[in-house]
Amino acid sequence: GLDEVLRPRLCVGRPIKGGVETTDDPLAKFATTSDMLSTLMMIALTAEDNWEGFAFDIHQFHQSTDIPDDARPIITTQPKGFEHTGPNGEPANEMFKWLNKQMQGTRTASAMANAQLDRLLIEVGGFRRTLGDSRVFVLTHDEHGGVRLAMLSDDGLGASEKPAGRHYTLEIVKKWYKISHDGPWQVHRGFEARSVLNRFE
């Protein structure tokens, strides 16, 4: 079922008196993404405007996000093969790991990773967040033209008025992240958006 598909491999929660609090809600553990309607509108507008559509994948998006010192700590059971007993001989199954980096599947990964990406796109790249969807950004630039960008967890789905807009966007993202894949749109969440002479079907 859906619960099993989305369940992270490690049980993660926050420390409470007497142990660690965990959640059974699988949807609470994954990064927010742009709404499907926003994505469909972007594809339709890209086709109508005859803009260049592109996509990219941020490698290890959540794991590339530091956990701030003032944030609620993330505590996890020890991964299999990396168990250690406590300093006073406590059994390994009673010891937990305190994470320094985000891990996909944690309840805080979404908010922190999105906040880091927002700072990059808005403060460094000059994008602005759209009013209708917090995960859709737009850029109006004299040299690079217009760019629309939707973020879907670790995937970026974009459209640019000029090729320079695409290159600018990717270079901005590469300032903080490693991009494991980029190219034209091919398939998006169960439906196809294939490039045909710079148009889309």
C-alpha cells in the first residue's frame, strides 16, 4: 500500500522523555512539491509560448542540507552494520544516532531543504516565488529572458524563453548542489511531455 511505498528505511523521530517519538504518517516525511495543476499549467504555457522546456535532478538534495544548530535535533536508530554500544556499555539497541545532515524521509527534511533552495533561488538567483504555488518560481531577466521553475523534491522542471535562461538557472543551482541529470523534458509523473521541434505534446 501507499504506507509501505513511502515508508523510509530508518525510523526517525525526535527525542522525548523515555525514548524517541516517531510518526506513522508516511506523507509527513517527504518534501513538498509543486502542485500537479501548477505543473500542467507550466507545460501548457511552455508549449503556447514556444519556450524551451528542461528538467534536472539534484543529487542527494536532502542530504546536502545541513541541520542548523538551533533546529530540533533528529535522532534515529542505529543503521544495521553500524551499531555501537554506549560509552558505559549500554546495548546497541538502546543507543541512537544524532544526525548532522538531513536524511530523506525525516519530518524536517522538507522544510529545511526547501528553505535552503529558496535562499539560493531568491537571494542569489533573483527568482521570485509565485503567489499561487510556493514551489514554483519565476525569473525576469534582461539578458537571460524569462524562466519558470517548478521544484518537485529533488527534481527541477523548468521552461525558459531563451537557452541562456536555462544555462543561468542550472549554474545558479550548481552553486550549492550537484546536478546528476539535466536535459529536455521527457516524462513527468505518469504522463509524457516529449519535445517536438521545441513544442510539446
